[in-house]
Amino acid sequence: MVLRVSSGRFMHRLAGLNMLLLSTRGRRTGQSKETPLLYLEDGGQYYCAASFGGNDDHPQWYLNLLSQPTVGLLVKRTRVTAIATVISGQEYSKAWTKLVGYYPPFAKYQNRTERTIPVVRFDPL
């Protein structure tokens, strides 16, 4: 994975979009899992949509952080430990609107599935 190997120097932007590398602990295996995700930064917090391309199931990284919300992030060239929180209410609406504005296919993904696509806020420690 270029993002990890280059310590964030390369692939932190993909097709003009911001990408981070999320490290979670597997809820069954206990092993470290890494997932590149599109993100938005707002006020020192990072927001990601658990879209899984509009699949009816949640992505594995999302299920992993539900059981262990302390995660690692590689953002640009900085590694941070963060707490993941699934947001709701007005915070969700605001973040979802911004995410769809940044990456319009998220709206198509939401139309493909009956589940509400979660938005996760990562708060660096």
C-alpha cells in the first residue's frame, strides 16, 4: 500500500480527493487492519462515510471500530491516535451534506441501500 509505505507522502490525494489511512483492530482476529478512506477535515476533526459503495452491509472497518473505537490515522505525513464516534442528529446532517458536496457519488451510494450510511468523526488524542 503506497500510502503506508511512503508514510503519507504519496497517495494522500487520489483523483484530487483527500485520503487517510485508517488502522483498526480486527474485532475477531485482534490483528491490525488498514483501510484507505476519503475524508473531510473540519476543526481538527476528520469525517468519513461508511458507504461501502452502497452495499447493504457495513464495511468491516466500521464494524471493527464499533468494538474498538481507539484507532490510528495516517493523515498526509502525520500519524495520530484518534477516537472514532458515529455521529447523529444535526452533526450527522451537516457532515453528510459536506461529504456529498465533496464527493457526490455518496448520494448514489445512499440510494442503493436501505441502511443509513453512517458518518464517523475521528477526534485526535
